[in-house]
Amino acid sequence: MSRPGAESTDQGEPLESLDAAVERVVFQSEESGWAVLRVSREDAPVSTAVGRLHGLQPGERVRLTGSWQEDRKYGKQFRVVSYLSLLPETLTGIRRYLGSGLVPGIGPVMAERLVEKFGLETLEVIENQPEKLGRVRGIGPKRSRQIQQSWREQRAVRDAMVFLQSHGLPASQALRICRTYGESAVQLVKQNPFRLAEDVFGIGFSTADRIADSLGIPHDAPQRAEAGLLFALTQAADQGNVFLPRDRLIESAGELLSVDTTTLAQVVEALIERHALVAAAATPDAAIYLPALHAAEVGIAERLCRLLAAEPAGPAIDVERALAWVEGRQQLRLADFQRQAVRSALTHKVLVITGGPGTGKTTLVRSLVRIFEAKRLRLSLCAPTGRAAKRLGETTGEPAKTIHRLLEFDPRRGGFQRGADAPLETDVVIVDESSMVDTLLAHQLLLAIPDGARLILVGDVDQLASVGPGKVLEQLIRSERLPVTRLTEIFRQAEESRIVMNAHRIHRGEMPELSGQKGSDFFFFHREDPEEVVQTLLHLVTERIPRGFGIDPFDDLQVLTPMRRGQLGAENLNLELQRLLNPAGRSVDGVRRIRSGDRVMQIRNNYDLEVFNGDVGRVARIVEKDKEIEVTFDGRAVRYAFADQDELALAYACSVHKSQGSEYPCVVMPVHTQHYVMLQRNLLYTAVTRAAKLLILVGDRRALGLAVRNDRQQDRHTRLAELLRAWP
């Protein structure tokens, strides 16, 4: 079977075929499939072949199709367009093929013994008569089973790579599919190629649809319509929606599929009948949910109402005595609004505390922790991200965990170990940065909180909404079903920070004070030309800020930007900053742009490795021997296979959305009309509040004014407030 490569020769040379034996693998990328081989042919000198040649081993015979090209640096090469793998036919070839390490359990010595025993029939024996392997010295039942299993897996992966690449997939995506489905890859893709969009990271509906078309699945096939509708809802969830109205769902899927709305309406009903979708009502504008999101949104309302109705655990608390005690213990006088917040927390089962920077949230939480400890109540402190949890622990002096760690996520079992059947052993749960908590995670947390426990949610509702679906904190406040404490007064010491004062000015729709003064923590550099913005930003980050403020650009500084793409987007700024900050970092061909020493961010939840979307680490080293990248996250070493590196992105610069829940000593941010579609007040406010000690904006005043005036926020489809109000 021919194996198409992703490269094609567009220079017009006639294609030719060569039968050759692989002598040596000079280079091979697990991530892209690109390889450089030295191959031999009868009556011809050893030559070089290059192309997408995944998995070929020394000793293997191949039929290569391509053309000869002259490379300036490496000379004459055969550029491969497609190839056919032919098992070796000579004793030497079989010996080298098996001795290459291709099949675990067979090394050079065992390969020699196998060939000595079975001769030219060695590969036939392994393939079709494996029971004979026990006749070879050193191969017992266990090793025989290992060889058989390894051989089957190796052949299955090679066959799957052929199949997938023949349907237009690049080697990197084909490899990811093989690793997801294993030996069943071909069978599963043939049965339902649309599942790829759900199961395999980095493969969207359009790719799955293209494969389906090449497999001959009709344009109007019901399974295509079903997949398109489910994908439309998944895409909506990625944009923050918990559901879509029925009409909007059909319209969105129709645009994606080019299928008439009548057909799609019928398919929606069929999916509802099969419980693959959930409808909140039977009306044309009814909310249509994915089942997990419907269960989560309804479950949040149910669990909160049960918490409110249950008696609190632990002894009764004399509120006024507790206030006097905690003020004496901490040698401070709480402000009147803080005292009222403490009263609310001690007299209600569930409380929301929201406020901007400098309004005393930290002091308030610390005081509550001291009171609960004095009453010997069991405390659980948590936050959505590792950075936020670490900060919560530092400010309270008590252990704090990420929500995932608190709920004991177990990647081997594929779920949280804490839930309704195994609730947390706690009396008080305090969640910081709760504006980041999405619908699914909020539900998981609430399931694990025992009925008698108190729940205190702390956050800034005016920041950007969670990356995941829903606006949980905002909806809880809007429902008016829960007690809410709003902290609005800025403390005198916080008033000395222009970061804090300007954050509140932005929140009120007022332009920030831009006149920089010596000793200030807020600066604005006016630059109108995008290239000048880039160059000023680079100079600030790499030279002026480290020299003038003693700030480490790797550990203490973060560049934030509204968008990923464009000259002022995160992708371009990352490459520029990498070039200047880490020019000597060691890289390996096949590892995209990541070098040793780079600052990187995890861009999806990986429960197996226990790293989550938004976690930032540092590349400790690139291990060529094991084809792995080792990244350190808060002192914990995590290893990624080269093929998994697309889960990492450079993090010298990142989007404002990705910075949620984090705080940095220094933030530098471009503000320019290139970001017009993202210039929004809450985005600018969120970015400013990420800076603890120093904030620098680089850009033009017009763009800054646009952001301050633009208070429009993207609506998200969610019914949590409505459900809470309606719950008995």
C-alpha cells in the first residue's frame, strides 16, 4: 500500500520509483513524521531520502516515489511524495530490521537467534505462527506474548498511518489519532469519522468532515447532521455558552453543514429522543443543552438550595464576640463594611463576597479563617488555578489547593474521587478567584460539599468571565437568592497605588491617570505605529524594567495582550521575546519552537499529567534519547512526549483571558487599535488588576479610550439565575 507524504513536488520534475533498503535513520520527528534516511539500491551508491517517512527502520525494504532534487547544503536528495513498505527478504535485512528495536522483546542478539532458527521465514513465523517462537532459546511464554503483542501493535499503527494519510491527514494528526485509539484506529474512524472532533485534541469538525467525505459518507447523511449539531453546541460551549436557543442552534449548524433547516430540526428532535441533547422546553426558542452542561446547571441550583436549607456544622458562633476576638488577635480594626461581611459569613450557610482591588478582600478572608480555626471547624481553601491557590495559601497562612486537587481528580479512574458519594470532610469551603469557575467545575465542587458545610465564594465579578461555559459568579449574584457582600470602599493604603486607583477609574468608565511620576507603579508610553509599539515593549521587557526595577523578565514579568494573532498578538510577541530572552536555548528539530529554558503555558487540561489550562512552567531540558520535553511547574517536573508538545505554548506573552486567576509583580500590555474588536472595559480592567507592583501600557490614547468607553460584554446563554429563582 502506498503511503502519501504531506509534501508534494511542485517544481514539475517527473516522478520516479526506487526500490531501496533502509541503511540508517539519520533523523526522524515523532511529531511531524519528517525523516532523513540513508538508503541503498542495487548497482547504485548509498543515497539520501527525505520526506514524511514515519516509522521506517534499518533493514526495511521500501518502494519510494518522488523526484531527485539538489539541496544547497546537503547535496542530491530524493524527495519522497509517497512510499510503500516492503518487508525485508534477505537474511541480513531481516536481522537488521528486527535488531533495530522496532519490536520490544527483540534486540540484536535475539534477532540473530530468530534468523538462525527460522531463516527467511522469520517474519512469517512472527506474523502467522507465533506459537513457534518458544522453540528459540531465551523466549519463554511471557516474552513470546510480548513479542506477539508488540508486533500486532506495530503493524496496526503502521497500517493506520497509511490509511489516515491516504485520506489527507498530516503525519502529526495521524499519529495523534493512533495514540488515542490504538489498534482500533482504522475501525473506529471508518465507523464514525466525526468522533475525531470530540476525541482527538487538535482535530476539528472540518477535518473530520473532510475524512468522512473521502470515505464516501453522503453530504446529507443523518450521522453528518447529528455530528454537526453536536459540534455547534460544543463550539458554543467553547465560546462560553451553556446552551443555545433551538433556532440559533439550527441556524449555526446549517451554516456549518449547508443542510436545510427542516432536516436539521428533525435531527434535533431525534437527538433529544435519544437523550443525546436536552431541551428545556418544546418551544422554538427553547434552550438546547449538551447533557453534561444541563445536568451541571440544574445541579448547581439544586445543591445551592440544599446547602442554604441545611443546618450549619459545628458549634454556634457569637458573632460580636468573634469580631472583637479576631480584631484583637490580628491587632487591627476592621472597617465597618468588613465587619458586616464577617457577620454575613458567620450567620449564613452560603455567602458571595465580591470587590475590586484594594477593597480588603484578603484581610476579610484572613479574619474569617482565624475565626473558623478558633471554633475548630475543618477548613478547605481552594482556587481554580495553581497560582491563585498558592497566593491564597500565602495570604491566609493555611494550606490551599486547586479545586481539582481538592476534589482528588484521578486520571487513572477518569474522574473526581470526591463527590456526592464521597463528600469532602470539611465544615467550611472558601473559594478564591471564583469568577473563574465555570459551570462544570462549579457543579463538581458543589456535589462534594456536605450539606452542613458553609460555602464562601470570593471574587471580582467585574473581571472577565470564566474561560469555560457559564458566568457562575455573576449569575449567583443576579439571582438574588444568595446573600452577597459587595466591597466598594478602597482602603487608604491602597489609594497610594495608581494601579488600584486606575483600575477603579476604568471600572467606572473614566480614563486612567496617565501622567507618570517617579515612584509610580503605573506608566503609559504613547506609541501610534505598531512597529514602534513592539520595539518599545521589547526594550522595556528585556532591558529597561530589569535594569530600573530589578524585575526578572522570566519569573516576575508577564506581557499581556488582547489577542493571539497579529503583530501585537501573543504569538508574534512570544517569538520576539524568545529571540531576545532565550537566544541560546537548546532546541531539537521536530520540537516546534520550544527551547530549553523557555517559559511555557499549558493550553488544555491534561488530567494524566495533572497540569491544567493556564498553568505556566519552564522548560528544564529536552531529552533527545527519550524524545521528551521536561517542564517544571512550581517545582514539579512533568515530562511530555514530543508528539504532545502542541499542548504547550510559549508564555512570555499571553492573552488577558489566559491570565485570569494569576497575579504578577509586573505586567506590560500593548493597547492599540489593531486590537479593535477586543478593546473592552472589562478586558482592560482584568489586565490592570493582574499587576501587583508595576503596570506599563504601551500604545495610543485613542485605543485606550475606546476600551474604557466600551462596556459591551458578550452575552452568554445561561439560565442559572433563572433556575435559582425558580427553585422551591
